[in-house]
Amino acid sequence: MKGTAELLKEHQLKVTPQRLKIVMMLKKHGHINIEDLYGEMLKEFPSVSLATIYKNINQMIDNGLIQEVKLPRSKSVYELIKDPHLHMVCDKCHKVEDVVVGTEKIIEEAEKLSGYIITESFITLRGICAECQATQ
Amino acid sequence: MKGTAELLKEHQLKVTPQRLKIVMMLKKHGHINIEDLYGEMLKEFPSVSLATIYKNINQMIDNGLIQEVKLPRSKSVYELIKDPHLHMVCDKCHKVEDVVVGTEKIIEEAEKLSGYIITESFITLRGICAECQATQ
DNA sequence: CCTTTTATGGAAAATATTTTTCCTTTAATA
DNA sequence: TATTAAAGGAAAAATATTTTCCATAAAAGG
């Protein structure tokens, strides 16, 4: 996995302790919402401000390092930008997972039917994850 | 198209002038955000409150009449619940359109890969609509 | 290294969004 | 109609996000 400081530099973001922590949290959790991110940050930076969280998240989005994932029935989470994938949300344990699925066919069909030129797709699936099915 | 008052009654919602207007707006526009809906409502009900808009939207969601559509880079819109479909958002004119595309294959593949039992899918595609391609 | 430049972090205030409360009015129904 | 339960609106409260301002820290050049 790429160095955290390098990631920031590649995206024209100054390397600061707060930003390093944010990116490390994203790497660790994969998906995290503002509230949880703030909670984690407070552990290491007891005086960190929510404004810092918001400002950094927005800059990281603007600079193409991360993206917001809007989820049905819950708060947005943020993730490092990587290869295209879709999101699975478990209705029981509320975890969010990535799945890499070919989306070419559905996009092709949608382009044909709508006349749009499609540049990006956002796919989220709700359901019950394997673990929660077992713990039923 | 089904009568507006009937739609409300079928979903256990009292028929009020404000609710009729909300549903008529949804029928007319297909997709509308809170701000625009409030603006439209004000034309007919100059003293309508944003609280009324929010309370009604939430009740309509709870009663299965409408659903929220969370969109990338913009505010959520609301729509009457109908057959499954995906959403196309134009990056130029920002309109939102429905497209009915078979999603079985992608869902089946995601279930296989993830082990989830999927109950619902949310698909939004960004791009440029046919009209905006022409007006280029 | 040390200095200069520029951006960042944090506190507080401002703004925006959504929900709740409380009371009057209205819709449903008998 | 009279009764009951729910809805609408005003205002306040709660929540979420952004902005401002200034001291501080990171980057870059000497």
C-alpha cells in the first residue's frame, strides 16, 4: 500500500499530522462517516476541531484523493478513491463493503436507452451480509 | 394515472390541500428537492411552513408513498415509488431522469461475490444527457 | 539550518438543514 | 352536525456544515 504522506503530496495536500491521521483512518476502516472520524481523531488530537475535519474532507474530495459515498437510510461515508466498485450495506450490522463487479453491461444498456454519455456510476445494494445470515 | 387523493388514502395519509399539492408536484416534476418543493408550495400556500414540508415528506416515506433519492454532488430529491429503475443525472443541466434497465445480472453477480442477500438496489449514473450533447 | 511564504488548525461565530413543541384548525367518521 | 384524531404553522430547538480570524506549522529557497 502506498505511503500515507506520499498520497497526500501526490494530491497537492500539505502533510500535517491531522491529515495523516485522517488518511490512515480511511485506510484502516475503508469507509467512515464524519462523526466516527471525529471520534477517532479526538483520541490522538484532543483539541481537534470539527471544522478541521470538514475542511480537510472537502479539500481531499476537491483534490481527488477521496470521495463521498451517499448511503440509503444512513449518513454518508468517505473512502479513498480506488478502482470502480459498488457498495454493499448490511441492514443488520450496518457495515459497508466494496464489491468489484463488472458494470459495463448495465451502463451500456442505460446509455442506449437514455441517450446519455455516462461518465461515472454509483451503485449501492442493501441486504444482509453473510455473517448476519449465519447469526440468525 | 391514479387519482392524487386516492394515492394518499391508499397510504393511510389524510387528504389535505398541502399534501395534494406535494403529490401533484411529484407527479409533475418526477423528482424534486426540498428547496424547490417549498418554493412551489409557497406560490399556492403563502404561509406554508418548511416544517410542514419536512413532516409530510417523512410521513410519505414512512408510509411507502415516496422515496428519497440521494444524488452525488447535489441535494436529495424525492419521487413517488414506482417500478424499479435507475437514475441518470446530467452534469450540465442537472436534470434527473429515470431509466428502466434490468439489474438482475449485476445483483446476481454481487450476491455471488459478496454472500449478501440483496433486497434493494440504488443505481445512479452521471453523464451528459442527449439534449446537452446536442447543445454543445 | 534559518528565513520567508503560504497554508493549516482551532475557537468561535455564522449559516444551513432538519426536527420538535405547542396550540389552533381541519379532515374523517359516525 | 358533533366528536376525535391528526395536520398545519410559528417558533424554538437540535443538528450539521461552513466561514472567519488569528496564531502556528509546513514547504521551499537561500
